[in-house]
Amino acid sequence: MSTSILLNSRSLPGIPWEDKPAGGRDEVMWRFSGNPVIARDSTAKSNSIFNSAVVPFKDGYAGVFRCDDTSRRMNIHCGKSPDGINWKIADEPIAFIKSSLDIPDSEYKYDPRVVFVEDRYYIIWCNGYHGPSIGMGYTFDFETFYQLENALMPYNRNGVLFPRKIGSNFALLSRPSDSGHTPFGDIFYSESPDMMYWGRHRHVMAPLGTESAWQSTKIGAGPAPIETTEGWLLLYHGVLNSCNGFVYSFGAALLDLDEPWKVIARSRPYLISPQKDYECVGDVPNVTFPCAALVDGDTGRLAVYYGCADTVTGLAFGHVAEIIDFVKKNAV
Ligand code: BMA
């Protein structure tokens, strides 16, 4: 396996990993045999833990987890793990310190992403402010958390930062939406010099038609894009509107390194779709929703954390080089 295609990925020898199971169909991504890796009741009051973000931290891992409680309030909690598999998630939500006093209170928080950029871990989430908007905060140590101004106005979801500046600006993907369950949605790109004022908005990708129906209703960025010599590898979810409601799968695209709103290639087939019981049965059936990816810069191993049926968290594995190959060979 050539691994030289990864750029700026640190070595992560302890990445959660299982080899591809022998036999069966030769799939590009395969699931952890211990799925779901995080159960719905892993905190004292959680109804469900899903659509959550994990990063390497110190000798292990830290994360920000979407925990809906038994009043079905949506919030985000901090968690730590020595191995990325066994997690201790705080019973109480993160108490953000507002970086300026007039930052409005959040009505709710959900679907976090965590991305290390320059000197700190940024947290991006769907923030309740007269509807869903793009909330933003940071931490240095996963002990103290600071909340910044909302990056974008409502209605918007699926805010995902790039792990480095593009030119001299921070860069963000997002998915403008409506106040409800949004039967449409394209991915857009924005830049900011200071993490406060965002502009230079560019269109990245739209849903596709019947030739790739898993992504025919709406799409949204998943984990932070992964930098490779072939472009930014972006895992993203796509939604199909069936007679029984939305079905969330995920696939991958390659974006231009210098102008990431330019799509180099995009896969027609999905990588993972809801097929296992824990992906098909839960509070919202038929959802696989990736929010985080760990990469080992030495081996090119990839471990993706994804929400399952809006109830539990799953883990799936693949090799970056094979996924890129898959995207190119099966490009729309
Ligand atoms: C979206 C968000 C996600 C959720 C998905 C499927 O609008 O609410 O958190 O996983 O719907 O229910």
C-alpha cells in the first residue's frame, strides 16, 4: 500500500483498526466488528449518542459527542478515550465560556465536528439561534471550552472546517438549509481571516439525479477534509427520499487543494449505506452520518466515526489510497 499520498497527517500507530474481513464482497470500507462502538446509554441521562467527533489528543483520543437526553434536548458533551474504542463521556454538556459577553445563548447544539487548526481544536456544531445556524468554539485542552460568534446565519447545518488555512484564510464548508427537515441542500465553501467574518462564498457540489440516487435529495460535508496529493478527500453524506422517508448514506469526493470549491471527482456509488440493524432501527431509521475520521499518516489507515439511526455511534475502516482509487474509478 502506497501511503505517500497523505499530506500533513501525523503518525497514529494506535488508530482503532481491524483488517478487512476475508470473504464476502470486496468492499472499500468495512465496519468494526464491535459496532456500535458507543451505546445510546453511555451517559447517565442520554437517550442517544451519535453524529459525534473524535480527534487524537495527548496519548489517546478526545471527542465532542452529540448526546440527546431523555427529555430529547440536543447538546454536546466532552469524552476521552485511551484507544478510540472505550469512551468515558461526561454526563453533563460542555459549559462554554463565551468569548464575548453578547454572544447569544444556544437554544440547542448538535452534530459537532472537531478540527485541529494551527494551535487549537475548533468545534463546529449546528447551533440553535432562531433556527439551525453554524456555531463555533475552541478548546486547547478539552477541559475549558470557549464559544465564538456563530459563523453563519440560520438556516445552515453541517459546518466543517478545513484543517489548515487556504491561502491566508480559514476555510469552512456548510450546507444552507431551511428551518425544518430540509428536502434540498448543496455544499458551499466560505473563507474568513479571523474566524468571525465569513465571505468569499463558493458553490461546491449539488445533489445528483437518478444515476446516483443515494445523494439525490441533499448532501452535507462529514469529517474534516483530509489533505492528499490527489486533492482534499472529503467524506460526505447524501440523502435519498424514499416512500418511507429520508435514507442517509455516505460517499467521497476529491476537491482541489488550492481552490477547494472545485470538485475533481465524486463517487457514483456510496461507501456505506444503512444496512446493519443498528443503522436501520433506532430513533430515526436508515441513517449513517459520518462526522469524524482518524488517519494514520504512516499506513494510510482511516477510521470513520458515524452516527447510526440517530441513536448510537459506529466505526468503519478503510485505506485512504483505496478510497481515492474508488472515487476516481467510479466518478460521476
Ligand atoms: C439531520 C440532522 C442530523 C440527523 C439527520 C437524520 O437533519 O438532524 O442530526 O442525523 O437529520 O435524522
